[in-house]
Amino acid sequence: MHPRIRSLLLLLVGVAAVAGIASRLSADNPHSHHVLVGIPGEDRFAPFAIQIQAGDTVDWVNSDTDDHTVVSNDAINTANPQNIDVVVPGTDSNNGNPGVFSITFHDPGMWNYYCRFHSTPNTEYNQPFAPGPNGGIQTDKDPSKCNPPGSPTDTCDFGTPMMGVIMIMPHGHGDAPVKVERGD
């Protein structure tokens, strides 16, 4: 066999082997879809609610100047992970760049989360609410409620409850509803 033809055949066999390995890897990991939850220049997660499939990854991108957190509301969540309490840096503490935090969800169910700087979990109902003295945005700042007391800074403004929810559908079920149960 001519050396050029043999080299060409070896090259084709090599390309076919690499293509076979690549298709096998993508079949083993069918979901690498990234869903974006933005934190715009205001105290909220956008969108508030999203629906994904098991195996998808959610990225929180904090474009606000302030730091925010992603805290899992484990008392009501029916999907993992649990014990998440992560600071997502704002642009002021991240050299002008938005902070990013990601989770890949493997289990179907519901995953509720909040920002601990703007929400406090109500232990009776597990519903996050604003931690201010009257809840929500404080139009008249009470210096005794500031941190530190008497400070005229934004630490007096408790904002609105900042929370969100993710519905994780079983892999391959598209928009089919998922039965969510919590056994205690």
C-alpha cells in the first residue's frame, strides 16, 4: 500500500476513534445546559422561578455592586443539594467583575433559596421574609435599627425579601409535572 494512502487511512481511523469517544462522553453527560439567574443592580433574583431538567447547571451572576448570598431553604426543599450558604460577590468586592456561583442539580424536585442579607427564614412557615423592623424597604431609616446603631449608611435599608425557586424535572420529561413530596 502506498505510504500516503496508509497515512490517510490511519488519520481517518484516528478521527473516527476521537469522534466515537466524544459522542460517548456527550451521551454519558446529556445535560450541561446552563441556566442564568441574574442579580441585577437591585435586590432581587431574576427570574424569580425557573424550571430545569435534572443534570442542568444554574449560574447565579451578581451584577449588583453589593454582595448577595445563595442560601438553600432546606426545611422545604425536596431536591439536593442542602446546606448551601455561599456569598456571591458584587462588583465592588470583585475588582469590578460580576461574581458567579454555580450548582448542577441531579435530583428532581423543588429547590427554594434566598439571600440571607435580605431575608430571614420564618421558622414557623419556612417562608423567607425581609429582616427589617417592618419588613420590606424602610423609607424612614430608624438609626437604632442600623448596623452599627446610629449609622446613616445603607445598612439601615433592609430591602425586600430576596428569594427564588427552581423546579428540577426528571431527565427527559421536558415540561411534565413532577410529584413533589417531603417525608419528615
